[in-house]
Amino acid sequence: MSSEEREVYEKKILDKIVDIILDNLASAIDRVRPGWKTRNEARIEEFKLTLYALNRSPPGLLGLSLVVFFILIALIGPYIAPFSYDMPLVLCDQRAYLAPPGSTITIRDGSLCSDVYGIKPGNYTLILGADDFGRDLFSRILYGARTSLVVAVMVMVLGPLIGITLGLISGYRGGVIDEVIMRLTDVFIAFPGLILAIAFSAVLPDRVSGLLTSFPPLASISLALFSLKPEHVGSLANLLSVVIALWIVWWPGYARVVRGMVLSTRENVYVEAARAIGVPTYAILFRHILPNILGPILVFLTLDFGGVILVEAGLSFLGLGAVPPIADWGRIVYDGAEYFPRAWWLVFFPGLATLLAVLGFNLIGDSLRDILDPKTRRKIEFKVKGRR
Amino acid sequence: MLWLADLKRFLFRRALTFIPTVIGVTFLVFFIAAVLPADPAKLWAGGEKANPQVVENIRREYRLDRPIWEQYLFFIKNAVTNQIVSPVSHNKVWEDLARRLPVTMQLTILAFTFIVFIGIPLGILSALKRDSIIDMIVRILALLGVSTPVFWLAYLLIFVFFTRLGWITLAGTPIAPYTITGIPLIDSIIKLDLETFRQVIERYWLPSLVLAYANIGVIARLVRNSFLDALSSDFVEFIDARGLPRYRKYLHVLKNAMVPVITVLGLTFGGLLAGAPITETVFGLPGVGRYLIDSIRFYDYLTLMGGVLLIALIYVTVNLLVDISYAIIDPRVRY
């Protein structure tokens, strides 16, 4: 498609942003692997169209803004938080104990907080209140976004990858390998997901902490990722256990779905052609089959990203995973529930934050499903491109 | 009788995959023990300061000094003969779980009832009135359902119905003065005992609704899409041509639309079991889910394994039943 043709339909500002980002990204890849851009022209175009369509769906846009906001908070939250996640303000002002939203506390000059913890003396408004240690809820929710995002990214990087790879092999190879992989999948699917995750996040921490002591770099990288203080290195084992538990739970669904899609895709002539000219199996799987089933997988990935955040909050609400004073949305509710309904803010705001973050991913996933559905795809394409 | 032969073959094949799955499930449950902390015996004996002789006894009693496959056989033998004894409470694990199972069953049965009797009508309604306000509400409900943290919703509703309105009780669990199935909800229906039934509903309606909430919208959306799919199939044209009344047409469509819904309802059951720990914790119901969480707190790993095994076995059995009923209803699945 030439550039004049593309100019025919009206572009919104968001579309232009998409263009700039994708064009630069494509050029960057092109520089590393010459010829990549021309070879994948059609694919890039198709991807742009998907994003244009997303720009025109109000729920999709709402979801996109929620997700962007969530990621932004997770990235910069720890730096803009007024207090550290574990700062017990009751040490300096009694009024911080279970302070309701909007209450003001005073840090006096020469007090513990100003001298030891380096907080500037003065009046502070705790906009979302504080917990029973006088820890600022607003700061903890900002830090909690980081915890949620890092766990979700870690889970989503490996879990689906295992599932997709096994599904590809199983569907393409067939025979005994297929049978073995599918029976294995059956076993994992036989457990309601959360139950297995509960069991493994309960028994794993000891092993994980052993692993962390033998690989100090792993511990320091994780500390930086979760934005934790070095003295809380002990809590890492519990957080990482949840990640491992969710890896165990999160792959079988992908294996099954991908296998089904491969079964129908592998009969296509282009796969046969690739096989005929001697393309190696892994290349057929990852270059010829995978790109053609990527659409539905993308929808699952988006929806599951929200799902992981939700399940992680649920696990930490049950007392698994994050340990105090780590800021984690589920854990804040678990600890705050003791004071419910008197200190309602400790339950209400972290839960609301979880809801909004998860809703964002679900809104995007839902719109993507409509956009990527082959039945409605062309209709949307015409709508986006407008009349020629 | 070709039909029956077909069905028999299907059942046989299905059983062939069922048995390896159950064996695999026991392996995976046992694997939980394999990643246990280095020395659970010391924990069970009372921590670091425990008497070494006691630790040694516990280790021998639970075969922790034996090779791993022997431990597995020991676990399976005990599971079958009801000899798994909790090292913490010294009770038999199956008996402890059996005492708590009725609570979880009542919770899931009621939640399931909510899903069926709210979700399916909502779905049909939103398919019949496509792109209307109802359709929109169902869509939002489905989205919110999969986005809301269950515990958060539970606390909001407790605030409204308990703290503000005082409509519900959060203490005690009603028991029936007689046992038929052991589940008061079902027993009271069999005995037509309205008083016990009322008590059970009073205690359980809100927790069940919270548990069902995540699935109601999802099922409604599924029914809607499936209904619309069925509505566009060829037989509908034939029905129209024959001039059958509208409700007869929709009845036919509904029958066809329900086929995929049944499978998902079977899977939903697993989701409800998985949601039980959180719901039971918030509402203070002494069910299996809450018991699992408590057992973790006391390092009672055998109870944890027993509970996980129990839930998985219930779930695979339900799925087996769903598949079989599915094959009976719809001859096409018996490929």
C-alpha cells in the first residue's frame, strides 16, 4: 500500500502517535536486521489497522487509558510517593493511627521521623488515610501498583510461553507426543486454578529463599524490580513463590487452545509448501504457524494479564505472597479487614485500584476480540478507513 | 441399537482418559509434599527447640526417612484407607474435611443456582433485545464480573447488608436435626422442613451471590452469543416457514444454544470451588476452602494435600459427568 493511499482516511491524533511509534520501532529493527521492514510491510500495516480500530472503540480507549495509567503509576509510583511504603507515621504523630482519608498530621522538627527517616518537618495531608501503623495508604497503593505489575509481567512472560510452545509441538507433531502433552495438560486442568496456586505458594517460599541466598544477583535484581528496601529481602521469597505457583497454573490453558488452533492451521497449503522445501520444524512452528494464530492468542494474553493481577491480589488477600510491610493491594485489604468497617478506606481503596487495573486489561481484550475476529474484521477495516 | 453401541464406546474412551488423569492428580498433589520445607517433622514437633527423639519419631511415623516413591505409596495407601492423620491436629484428614464439605457444597450449589437462574434468563433477554439497554448492562456485568476482586465486593456488600441494614447474620452455621445427605440445604428440601431451609438461605444467600457474581455475567454473555448463533442457523428458517408460534421457535433455538453452555457450566463449577477459600474467609464460613488456608497457617501440609486432592477429585468427577450427559444429549459429540 503506498503512502498516498493511506492518507485518504482521516487520522486521529492517536493514530499519528501509533504511526510514529511503530515506524520508528520498525526502522530500529530494520537497522539490526536489514530488510526486515520490507518483508513485514503487510504485517506492520495490519497491526497498525488493529490499533487504529482500537482508537475508535470507546471501551477500548477507556481500557487503554486505564492500563497506561496503571503502568505509569507502577513505574513512577515509588518515586512520587510522599512516604516510603513502610514508614510508620504513628512514631511521630499519634493522629496517624488509622487516620481517615484527608486527615492532617504534623512532623515536628527534631522528631524521630525528621531526624532518623529524613522526612521534612511540616504538615502532611494523608489523602487516602493511614493504617494501624500510620503507614500512608496513598503511598502504599502507589507502591502496590509496582508489586502487581512486576508479578503480572513475570507470570505472563513465562507461563504462556511454556503453554504456547507445548501446544505448538503437541498440535503439530501429533501421535504419542501429543497424547503425553495433552494428558499432562488434563492433570493440571483438573485442579481449579486458584487451589493449586494456593498450595504451591504455601509450600514454595522455603525453597525459593534457598535459591535466593545461593544466587545473590537474583535477589538484588528482584529487589530493584519490586522497588523494595534491602532489609526486606526476606519477603522476596514469598512474592517469587506466587510467581512460580502462577507459572504452574497458567500454562495448560494456552497449551490446549494453541493445540486446537495448530490442528486446523497445519493443514494449510503454505505449511505443506514450507515442509516440502525443507524448512525445519521449529521454523515452521514459529514463523509459519504462530504468526497466523497470534490474533486470538493476543486476546487471551491481554485478558490474562488482568486475570493474573486479580488472582495475585486474591492470593495475598488469603495471606499468601506479599508479607507486611510490603505494599500489595490484596495484602493491604487482608490486614485492614481487621478494622472493617471502622477503617473502611483500608479495604475500599486498594480493592478499587485492583478493580480499575484489571478492568483496563479486560476492556482492551474485549475490544481486541471484536477487532481481530475475522468475521467482523473487514467491516471494521472499512469503518476505520472511511469512504475512499 | 447402533446408538447405544456408540455411547458405550464414547464412555469407554472417556474412562480411559479419566483414570490417567486421576493418577496424575495424585502425583501432582504428592509433588506439593516434594517441595515442602526441608524438614517438616521439626516444624510439627514444635520448631527448632524440639526434642530430637520426638522429631525422629515423627519422621518415622510419616515415612519422611524413606525414599520418595515409598512416601508416595504410603500417601496413596493412607488416602484410600482413610489413614491420613494430621500431624498438627492428630485428626483423620478425611473426617475433618468431610465435616467441612457440606458448608462448601451448600455455598457452591446455591451459587450455581444463582448462575443458572439469573445468568441464563439474562442472556436470552439480551439476545432477544440485541443492542438494547439490557444487552449493554449484561456486557458491563460480564466485564465487571471478571474484573472485581471477590473479597472487595464481599466487604462492600457486608457493609451494606450487615452493618447498615442488618439483613444478614455472619455467625454460626445452621445444621439440620436429621441427616440424609449430610447437606442441610438438600436435606431440608427433601424433608420439606421450611424452618431449616430458611435458616440456611438466610446465612448463605449473600456469600453465594458474591461467589456467583463473577460468573453470572460471563454465562449470560455466552448464552446470548450462543443463542444468536443458533438463531441464524438454517432450521430457524424452516420453523419460520412452517409458521410455528414465536415461543415454540425460541424453545427450539434455546435447546440448540444450550449445548456449549452446559460445558462451560461444568467448568464454572471448578471456578466456584476455587473461589470458596476467599468467600469462606470473608464471610466466616467453616468450609473446606477456609480449612485449607488455616492448615497452611499451622504448617499442616497433609491436610492441605488432602483438601487439594478432594477438590480436584470433585472437579474431575463433575467434568466427567458433564461430558457423559453431554454425549447423551448431543449425539454429535460422540464422534
